[in-house]
Amino acid sequence: MPEGHTIHRAARDQTRWIAGETLAISSPQGRFAEQAGQIDGRRLDTVEAYGKHLLYRFENAPTLHVHLGLFGRFTHHKVPAREPRGAVRVRFSGSRFILDLNGPNACELLEPPQIAHLLGRIGPDPLRADADPERAYRRIAKSKAPIGLLIMDQAVMAGVGNIYRTEILWRQRLHPETPGAALSRQAFDALWADAKDLLALGVKSNMIVTVDLERGRAAKTKYRERTNIFAHECCPSCAGAIRRFEMAARRAFVCETCQPPV
DNA sequence: TTGATTGTTACCGG
DNA sequence: TCCGGTAACAATCA
């Protein structure tokens, strides 16, 4: 489910719902119980997103790091609390909202050196105002690895996942197997700008939208109508067949007419 | 019950 | 060092 837009959206919403409050933090499933004890009853200062990572900064307590992975989800509802559904790893209970976290890849307390290490190993995030695209460009320009792997490599650029990878490369008319070093500076700049625009639209829409839609129409469309070639059979531009293949064990799609191999 | 899934990490061989 | 392949893990749904 989650790519970078989901994470930034969660940070934005959760800041509104529970930041600044003193929270009751529990672990209904029990697997996080010991750590939950360390942040239970603390005030949540900020919720920040870095690529696909979330950091919950508490007053006088370690920072909670969450990564949703492939299956992680947040659910929220208004108080009073209802029964946890499924394997709830951690529950945040605020004065107005209850937030449950299920299935995260990472859910752990970190001290400042560990946070520095985490932030040091992820690349610039197009959704962040402090992102430095030069760092991504330098990595791509000197790499022979395919651009389809590079833009999904969180150490190169943070936030893009399999769907945005597919859609951005189609929009930029770049074949996923093009070596990074073969991209011109202009092509990189356009790719970065497109990633930024699409991720920002994703945060605003709370869904992945990579096609042009009338304003406010996104909610009325079906999942498949919001993407160009991801999980599609035909190219919306040339009507040719979409080729499916695998890249790093993830499904990949390409229109080899619109995205000619280099 | 099986398979698939919008992710990451560790490890290994070339 | 870099790159590509593999396995393991996470939870839910069709």
C-alpha cells in the first residue's frame, strides 16, 4: 500500500489529530509493550516524514521510528476507543482520536545517533522542502544500474515505490533499463520535477494519481483509471501492448514504443 | 488454503 | 565497490 505520498499524508493528518497532546500509548498485541511503556503518557511534539519513514518525537523520551513496509497500515477513529482490529502493534490514544498501527516493517524506539544513521542512509525526498536533488543526480550520473532500480532505491531518492517508478518513467519516456549514466542533466531535472509533482498530488488526493483528471474527479474514478500503464495491458498514448517483466523481484511495466530501449 | 501484494534488509557471487 | 539475484519477514484479502 504505502509509497512516499502515504507517509507524508499520514504525518500531516496525524499532526492535526494528535500532535501536541499527551498520549496513552499501548500495544494491544503485546509485541511492542516494553517500548510502549517508555513513551506512554508523554507529549507528542512532532510527526515527521522522510521518504517512507515516519519519526514521532516525544518530549523527554526516545523517538519512535515507523516504516510501513508492504503491508503496514494506520487506521484512525474518534473516541471512544473500539476494539483493536487484527494485529495492532501500537495504539495512540489522544483526547479526540485513536490511531492504530498494523503490520509495520519497523516500529522501534531510537536514540539520536541511530536517527542520524537512519537519515544519513536515505536519499533526498522530493516532498521535503530541504531536499537536495544534487545528491540524487550525482548517484544516478555515475551509475550503470538501470534507472528503474535507481529511482526506487531509497538511498538514491526517497519516497518513490513501484507504482510511481512505473508511471514516472512512462511519463518521462524513459525505458526502465536505461543506465543511470545515460540520462542527460535535463532528463534528470524533468524526472525529479515530475516525481515531486506526482507525490505532492498523491498527498493532496490521498491516492496515487498519475493521469490528468478534472479537478475533484479523482475520488470518482476507479483505481485503474488513475494510472497510465501500471497493471495495464495497453498504452493509453500509442495503444501498443505493455510489456511486463521483473526488476529486483518487483513487477515492472514498459511501453517500448513510447519508452524506447537505449 | 494459496497466491499475490504500492517494501526492506542481509547475504552471496561475479 | 558495484550490481543483480535470492530469501526472509510483515498482514490481509480474494
